Amino acid sequence: MVKNRHDSDPGIPAVSFAAPAGTPAGVEVLSLADLCHRVPGARLTVPQRPDFHHLITVTSGTLWHTVDFTAYALDPGSWLWVRPGQVQQWGDLTHAEGTVILFRQDFLDPATSAGARMEDPHAPILRRPLSEDAQALRLAVDHLAAEFDALGHLPLEIHTAALRHLLAVLVLRLAHLTAPLGSPVPEPDATYLRFRDAVEKDFARTRRVEDYADALGYSARTLSRATLASAGLGAKEFIDRRVVLEAKRLLAHSDQTAARIADRLGFSSATHFSKYFHQRTGQTPIAFRGTVRGHTPR
């Protein structure tokens, strides 16, 4: 299913996708029980940073799953979508039944990836579909699971193509769920999307809205308006939240010093970083590390 590797963040196991022998490279469908039997519980409960997508749905019981310091409760019919780069931590799998779908970003074609907003790190993690969507999603995942288990019934390249199409149906439906009461879900503004992608690329280099405005050819005011309309917060706050999230990841899941983290995130000194972090979280970096490491996942 997966293999661990070490990257530049000691303490965060980075997990890469590894297809089971004889199966199509890029996707795997398994039950929560299969996952529990295959991977020791101690490995599952350790925070991990996979480089592939996780779709998790529960059919009975409740599963707690932590993604980037937020614990989510999956109950029957709900879905959790963990994207590459997000830090996740499994809870106790023995109290729930369900399905896990693992797939690499490049398994789906570019049009599907764009339509499903697969590269959006700000997309909702937990989804609770309305009844009209829930049935369609259940059919999609059942069909995908049946096709995955039918290895050998078709030539491998045809089997792989079928899996690709069936997964595309699932992710597109999941990304475009019916809004409650039929209210329209606005498409993200193009200006905001460009700004969001630029922040994801350069947040460790600059925290100034003006720098992003200059690079993208907008005014700082235009970026702030677009970000407020699409994300509900100003451009500066958007940048700061991304920096703080990365700082939390490094503090919680690595043993790097505050000075080293400050340097990685583009701060001139550990003192400047500590002040910045404290202003936005109410804790010093060291206090946050102690608090989060003292927490026991459900």
C-alpha cells in the first residue's frame, strides 16, 4: 500500500504510494479492516505526511481522524478527503467499518484533476453529502471497489482505464456535492486562485501582500478583495495562516529547533518567529510543541 521515506522534516514520516504487487500503479481500494490488518496500529497512529490522496468513508460506527491539528469524526455516510502534503493521524479503526481509497495525483487525467479541484489545499476535508448525493457516491465507490477486486478479468491496461474512469466519477461527484437547500456554490475567483497558488509556492519566502501583488500584476487591494470574497478573510491573514500552519506542522512533527524552523520559514531570527507565532496563536512555539505532543489521539 505505502512505504515510508525520510525527507527534510525529521520526525514526520513521509509516506509514498506503493502499488500492491500485480495491481495497477496509482490506485488502491481497501476496507478499514484490511488496512488495520495490514499496517500495525502503532504505525497508523503516528502522524504521517502522505504524497497521495486518501478518500475515507464510513458505513458503520465512528472513526476519528486528525488532519493538520483538527480532529474529524466520520459517521456513516460522511467522507474525508486528505490531500498530499497534509499531516494526518489515524484514530482507532476497530470501532468503524468503511472503505479507504488511495490514489496518486497523476493517476487521473488533467481535466478530471482540474474539475475536482484536486490541488486545492483549502478544499473542505470533511463532507457530509445530502441524501441525493449519498446514494450516487455509494454506487460509485461500490463499482470502483468491485472493479479493483476484479483484477485479471480484463487485460491490465483495460482494467486500469476502467479504474481511472470510475475514480474520476467518484472524485467529481464528491467535489461537487449539492449545496444545502439548493443554494449555489460559487466558483473560486480566478484572482484568488492565482494568489492562493502563489502563497503555497512562496509563503516561506515572503509574507508581504505587496510582493504577491507585484508578482501577479494586481494591486494589494485587489488581492485582498478577491481573497475576502472567496476565502472569507483578507490577503494578509490568508498568508499568515499558511505560515502558521507550516510552523505548527514542523513544531509538532519534527525535532527541529525554533531557530531552524524560523530559518526555513524565512524569518530573520528565532525571536522574530517566536513573536509572530505568539501573536497569532497565543502560545510560544515551544509551548505549542509541548501542548500538542502531550495530546493523545482518540
